[in-house]
Amino acid sequence: MESGIIQKHGRIGAVIVAGGMSSRMKDFKPLMQVGDTTMIENVINNFRSLGIVDIVVVTGYKSEEIKKKLSDCNVSFVVNKQYEKNHMFDSICLGIRSLAPAVEMAFLSPADSPFVQRFTLMKMVEEIEEGKHCLIQPSFDGKDGHPLLLTKKALSHVLKHDGTMGLQGVISKMGNDFMNMSVVDPGIILDADTANDYLKLIEYNESRKCPSMELCKKIQDYFHMPDEVMAHSSKVAIVASDLSRLLCKKGIKLNTNVILAAGMLHDIEGGKPEHARKGGELLSHMGYEQVSQIVREHMVLDSISDVPTEKEVVFLADKMVKGEKLVNIEERFAAKEEKYKDNQAALQSIKLRKKQAYEIYHAIFGL
């Protein structure tokens, strides 16, 4: 989401709660490493990716260590001096009081929820902008997650609440003002309350840049991909996998997981104008950058690599499948060449794709 969209929706802030002692974890969660950085820095970076400037970090235990670590992050700090006696809800209220006057809405997040897709944050903002709800909580596979997004009205409700049941107590009183929003983002339900939770975060970080086949199916369902498009996509993924195995036998090892995911999702925005670009953009917002680039180029390649890569394999597989049937390249393009024979611009584009398909075909099968 670009800064212009942030301006469109009004000023958005974020409160990150990092005041607890992490007693169940037996280590200080905000400063534990996940990937190349700490958990709390990941949380900050998630909100920065949306263009959010107003970020308040509520500290308590090891406050000075957090401030030192985040000294270059341009965030504000509020200290919960009673962190040993009170609850997370009290830290949330401190953060809201510090932030509320400057923003129209605010995300609330614990410091140990490091992997939330930019797409999820965008959808939450777009949904709350509709004006039907003033508090949104995301869920994945029926499990509630973080962060929450609240309008000024909901923030006021939080500050007036007596603390019973924490934020869940606030939600229970919201009625239709509250929305539980389903998303296809496993990261929203992952945190680090225990050592096993932390290990799951590490494991997820290793694979989160490429969706599994199970998650690809969930993504297809989430975006209401028609049955015939799903069938075509599955066949493209199978053919692309076969091409990848052929290349492996010839000494060219490619990333099969990326190939399968790109095959399954290449038509995620199928039927829309510029569907390749839009599909790539969508998947980029979900954090799947390599898959995104393949999807962007699955209609026509910007360039062809000297040695076939994942994008060439998926491109060719798509040009070898019509519907869910394996066909030769001539058959794949024949109908479109006939349909656009009197439209020179369209015909030129079709012939370019056909030429690229043959070039890749000969590169793979001629090796």
C-alpha cells in the first residue's frame, strides 16, 4: 500500500506492546531473533511497509534494552512502570492514550507477532474504511490472530473499559461494530508464548516466502477462483513440475516448490484486465516475491534466461496446456491467431508469446 492510500484512509498508527516479562517463554520475546532481525523489529517493519509513521512501543521489563535496540527505528516509547503488577490491557491503554490524538485508526499488536502479510494489513484497512465496523480482528483457519485494527470510536471503548477479560471484554460489547475477518495468512496466528511456539516461528520463517500446496488451495478458494481455472492451474503446475524434473536430469536444479506455487497461482486474477500484473502485485503484497515475479511474466517474458529458470518453466507449461488438456504449442495458439488475425497489435503480441514458447521448448528439450 502506497503512502497515498494511507492518506486516503486517514492517518493510521500502531501500538506495539512489549512490556511483559515473557515468563512462559523463559526469555525476553521482543528481542529474540527470528531470521535476520528481532521479533519486535519485524513487527515494526510490517507496519512500516504500509507507510505507517506513528508507532508507539509500550515497554516495561527491560525497557532500556528495547529502547537501545530500537534507537534507529524512529518510534515513540511509553513505559508501563507497573508492568509487574498489572496486565497487557493496561499497557495497551497506555499506548492508545499516547497515540490516539494523532490518528484516525490504529493497529494493536504484541511484540511477538512478527509475520503478518502486508496484504492482510491492507485488507483490514480497506474493510474498516467501509464504515460498517470499528474493530477488526483477523483469523486464519478459524483461529483468531493479530494485529487488531480499531477506529477512534473503538479506541475510546478500550479506554473506557474496566479491563475485565482484556480486549476480549471490549470485543464482547461491540456487537455489529466488531468484525472477525478471515484471511489466508498463517502468520497472524503465530507468536512465541512458549519455546515450541518460537521453534514454529523459526520453521515458518524458513518457508514463508513460498506458499505450500495446501496454502495455494486456500488462496485459490479465498479469491474464488472458478473451478475451470483451478483445473487449468493444477495441470500447469503438473506440467511445470515435469519440465523441472527433466531439467534436473540434465543437471539444472530448480526450485520445485516455487514452480508448483507459481503454476497453481498464475491465474489468480484471471479474467481481469492485466491479470498477470495484478496477480503478481497481489502475491507480492502477500510476501511471495519470487512467485510474484513469475506470475507477472507468465503471459509474456521480459527476457529469456540463457539457462532455463523457474519463470521459463512455468511460462512454457502454461503454453502447453489448454484448459486442462496437454497440447502442442501450435494448437495452443491457433484459436487466438485466428480470432485476432485482423488486429495487428494483438496478433503481434500473440506471435511474440508463441515465439518465446518455442525458444524455451527448444532450450529445454534440445539440451
